Amino acid sequence: MTRRKLTDEEIDLWQKVVKHAERLQSDREKMGGDHADPPAPRPKPKPHRTPNAALPHFEVGSHARGKMPTHDLKPSPGRKLAGDPVRMDEKAFRRMKRGKLKPEGKLDLHGMRMESAHGALNRFILSAQASNKRLVLVITGKGKDRDAPGPMPVPRGILRHQVPQWLSLPPLAQAVLQVTPAHVSHGGEGAYYVYLRRIR
């Protein structure tokens, strides 16, 4: 769209308006020129505060709750097995606990996955009983602290906790007479003595 040019009549009218117009003074000029500073704002009145009532006496920890319950994982296998009754000869049991009986066979499950460890344990115990062995050693390892634990607490040494349970269930329960943690000379907490029943 092109702009229209002013006519001569419109130009004459505009010049008459300009002759009679008066220049308005700005607020800055009214206050004394371009360099005058504006007046400082008036301070706001402070709100009137009513005095607080006296606060009751307070001591740190006076309203704290009692100790929160901690997650109690199942007891260690050693403590649990210590409560089991002695089913074998007591004299032989004391000698076994002191590491004086020599195991007739050994199975090392350390580092195995659960599925392969369970199968290896079944084969080892049943073949040891079939060979008339009485005392065997099962090594599980003590376990490691998990690098990144999940939301559920997990006991340290999964195989160490699992092996006594497997030994108490079929098909191994009929072959096992006694299970106890090994003496330190045979692996300590990371191994078990398994005393087998005789085949009738």
C-alpha cells in the first residue's frame, strides 16, 4: 500500500496548528533542569507488632520419638546351627568342632551361581554317602558386601545361608545327620562340616 501525499490545503492547515501550539514543560524541567535528582521516596510506615507471649521452655530432643526399629536379618547360619540338637556321637561331635576329624571329601562351591551350586551339592552328598563316607567338607565362602544393594536387605554370603537349608530338604535330608560350621583350620565361617548317615 503506497502512502498518499498531503494536499496543499492539508499543509496550510498543519502550519496554522503549529503556529498556535504551545510547548509543554516536562516534569524534569519543572524540578530544575536536566540534572535535578528525583525526590527520595517516603519511608513506608513499619507495621505495629504486638509482643509475643512467652514461649514455653524447650530442650533439644525433648519431643524426639524413641529409637526406630532396625531391620533384623535372619540370624547367621552358625548361630542357627548352634541351636540344633546333637544327633551324632557326642565325643565325635566335639572332636569334629575342634577340627580334629579329617574330612573324607571336599566340595568347593565358592563363586558358583545358585542353580549350579545346588546341583553340585546334591551330586556330592549323595555320592559321598553311597561311598560310605561319614564326614565331608562343603566350602561356600564367607560372601562379599554387595556393591549396590537393592531396596530389600540381603544377607552377606548367599550360599553360606542357603547350603544349610538345602541340606535339610529332600533329597539330602535323608543322607545328612549333622551340619555345623567348620573349624578355622578348614575354612571357619566359609565352610561346613557335613556328617553323613550310614546306608542301611
